[in-house]
Amino acid sequence: MFTPSRSVSVTDGTRSRLATVRALVASPLKRRSRAARAAVRTAARWQLHRWRGSLQLRVIVSTMLLGLIVVLGLGSYLYQRIADGLVNDRILTARAEATSQARAAQSRFDSAGRLDAVSLTQLAFDVVGQLSSPGADKSREVILTRARSNTGRANVPTVLSGDVGLPSVPARLREAIAADPSHQQVQIISISSTNGGTVPAAIVGSRVTLPAAGQYELYFVFPLEREQQTLRVVARTFALGGIALVLLVGAVAYVVTRLVVDPVRRAALVAERLSSGRLHERMRARGEDDIAKLGKSFNAMADSLQKQIRQLEDLSRVQQRFVSDVSHELRTPLTTIRMAGDLIHDSRHDFDPSVARSAELLHNEIDRFESLLSDLLEISRFDAGAAALDVEATDLRATIARTIESTAALAARGGSRLEVIPTDGPCVAEIDPRRVERILRNLVVNAVEYGEGRPVRVQLGLNENAVAVSVRDSGVGLRPGEAALVFNRFWRADPARARTTGGTGLGLAISREDAALHKGWLHAWGEPGVGSCFRLTLPRHTGIPIERSPLPLRPEEERSAARLAPDPPDPPYRPAAASGGARS
Ligand code: ADP
């Protein structure tokens, strides 16, 4: 029955369903090809890593490649020479054979009795049959054909001794014979072999004269099958020899590089151990060769390094001991001086004004001396490795609150407002609260000291494995390079600067030691006239390392973080104890 053709309209719904089906079919394929590409990339990266990381691999592969190039070049040159020699030899013998056979044929034609076409044809068949190689080896085939310029009366047809026909004779060869009939001509052609393929052959042509029939061309075809076989054997031998040679070169490179690379690897291992503090590690240095000399020089260097490090350690121990002893020794007289000073200070109103002023100065300097002594004792405890953490889970908001409380009076005196920007919710970390409070107090006191009366902002932040507190001021700031120096003992940007709180120059050094004891970081940033920021970052749990700090250090980082997170900042956190007191 005839069905009228219908036009099918594809609606949007159909189209989207088709797209879904297509996506469903394509997605596993896409996923598989993506996985394959990723696997190839990983394998390539791994190979590159191995290539870069192993000198031995590089030497072996390069030596083998060079060996391969030499073997290929030399092999193909030798093969060519052998092939040329074989073919030339064969051509020489073919020429000699063809000359004598052509002469024999000519004398048979010359002595022909009957000169009619049938007799001459019979004679031609006889002669060609005799000239071709006897038996089935077909080492020589013969073609007798009328020369193109022949105008003789009797016509003898082309006579072939075997399968090689007249089309196998190149036209150029025939032309060459026509041009120079008195000389033999040779060419290499390709003929079909008995096993169906082709085989090269030397074809030697010359002229013979048939009585009454005129000029004829006589061709001898010498297949080069045996030479080809010989060359095949030579090529196979060369290939096997070449492969064996390249493998041998690779093996030699492996052995030689092992002899050199092994001691170098051992030296690298020993050097690594030495740098990790195992100063007794030495290389094995036996024999008289270059490697043994390297080992001996390496060991001599390690001996000398060890000696110098020991000397420095001893010296440093003596210095630390000295500082510690002096500090301890000074404590007793200082206590006496303190008591006497306090007594004088308390009775200063009974003295005349100049003596009262001296009593006040004495009192301040004793305070300063006391704090310097306690800082020195603290530093000696760090140096002696006697400082230990007293860890407890602490909410850093409380620590900040205590810090603000203890520094509020100083801030009020300096005219600085203390602002605290905490996190949303508690911020608990496993810390030593006494040490962290000491760090924060030092940072806030410094910010007030160098903040030139401008507000000081204390910010609290946390991420998966770290908590951070940053103290930012807008005071004198730090010159380039000073951010790294501020943690040095007794370093001051301006040694002549009068300290209102009597800083010792050890505060930040102690703070950094405290942070390091927590496996935390203490970083500084500053710009002259813009201000400074000190950021303390601590792990939330002991033993879990920090990956990144939750708070920015530089203002530009802060700005870009703000751009990334457009949410409004948390309302300023006012700890109960510090409320009001944090403001000047
Ligand atoms: P101290 O404050 O007792 O001198 P510190 O170790 O606390 O010792 O500080 C070392 C030096 O670092 C200070 O003398 C000062 O030059 C510099 N410094 C510390 N904090 C700040 C800051 N907030 N702004 C500018 N410079 C600072």
C-alpha cells in the first residue's frame, strides 16, 4: 500500500532528550579516554622523572643510542661494499662466459650448411638450447632476437631458452647494442624468480650474424639468486651482530656507570646523613683509585667539618653557660638591690627633689634590669633545650582577652585604640596558654610602642589545622629586609630610640622560640610609614603540621582575600574583660 511521506518535526523537548541520550552514550567513552590520557601523562611524567633522576639510565641509554648509530652506519657501509663486490664479481664472470658462448654460437652459425628460414630457425633453437645452462638450475638463460636494424631476407623468430622473455630486455640495452654493435653491453634487471618473487639478474647482450638472416642480438641472462641469498645471510649476520654489539655496549656502560655512580650515590647518602646531624657517618675508601681518593677527600672534609662544628658547639655551650651562670649569679644581688631600691623609692617624698628624681630613675632601671635578667634566663632555658610546653586545649579568644586586659593601660597611655576581630564561634587549639599569651603581649606592646598612637588591630582566624592571630598597626613600620631581622636577639631598628616600657631587644627572639616550640610560625611584615603586621600561626592539634596560615600577612593579601570572600566581616569581638579597657 502506498504511504504518503510525512515530514517529521523535531520539537525542543525531543531535541533535549536526544542530547541527553547522546550525552549518556558519550560520557563513559569520554571518561575512558580522559582516564587513558591521564594514565599516559602519568607514565610519561614518571619516565621523565626517572630519566632526570638517574645518571646511570641516561649514560646507558645515550651509549646504546650512539652504539646503535655507529652499528647502523658501519653495517650499512660494509653491507654495501660486500654487495657491490659480489655483483661486480658476478658481472665479470658473466661477461667472460657471455663472450666465449657468443663466440661459440657465431662459429656454429658461420658453419651452417643450409640457409633457408626453416633450417636457420632449427639451427637457432639448437644453438640457444646448447648455450643455456644445462639442467634445471637456470643459472644462465639465453634470448636470440632479430636486431631492429636488420633488413636480412630470411627471418628467424625470437628464440628463448627459458621463462625470461624479450620484454625483460630493457629498451636502453637494445639501443646501446644498436649504437655500438661490436661491444658487449651489460645491465642489471629484475626477473621473476621460481618462487613467485623477483630476483635481480645480469643481462649481457652482443651481436651475432646469421648467414642470410643478418644481424641478431644474443642475450645471456644470469640470475643473481645465489648472490642475493649470500647477501641475505650477510644482512642477517650483521643485524644479529649489531644487536649483540649494542647490548654489549649497554652492558659495559651499565657496569662502568655502576662502578662510578655507586660511590657517588653512597657519597650523596653520607652527605645527607651528615647534614641531618649524623656527624660520624663516613664513606668507605678502600684502594688507590680515583673513587677511593674521592672517598678519602670526602671523609677528610667530614672530619674537618665535624671538628669545627664540635668547636662551635663547645663555644656556644660555653657562651650559653656563661650567660646562664651570670644571669643566675645576678639574681641574688638584684633581689637585694630591688628591696633597697623599693625602700628608697617608697621614701622618695622625704628627700629633696633631685634625690627623689634619682630614686625614681633607680626604680625604673631596676625594673628594666629585672626584665632583662628574666628574658636572659628564658633565652638560656631555650638554648639549653630545657623549655617544655605545657599544652592544654585553650580558646584563643580568652588568651586574647587576657592580653588586651594586661596591655590596655599601656595602650591608653600611648593613645592607641585596641580593636579585636575574632572568628565566628570558639577558636580552640592545643597550646601552652602562658607562652602564647607572652607572645601576644609582646606583639601588642610592640604595636602600641611603634604604632604612633594609631589603632592596633588584633585579628583571630582558624582553618582545618591551624589557628592564627595577627597584630597590625599603622605606625613607623619596617624598612625592607628588617622583617627578617626583628627576631634576632638584641636587634633594634633604632638602637637610640628611647623605650617607654624598657624593652630588652629579646622580646621577639623569645616569641619566635615560643612559636617554634609549638611547631608554629611567627612572621613579620612592615613598610615604612604604612605600619607593621606580626602574625602568629599555630597548629590546632599537636603533631599535625600547618599547611597555610588562616590569616593574611600583607595588606594586599588581605585585600585579595576580602575580594574572594565578599561576606561582611564578623562584628568586632569585645571580650568581657577587655571591653572598654581596650580603648584609649
Ligand atoms: P624590643 O621591643 O624590646 O626592642 P623586640 O624583640 O620586641 O625588642 O623588637 C625588636 C625590634 O623590632 C624593635 O626594637 C623594633 O625596632 C622592631 N619592632 C618590633 N615590633 C615592631 C612594630 N610593631 N613596628 C615597628 N618595629 C617593630
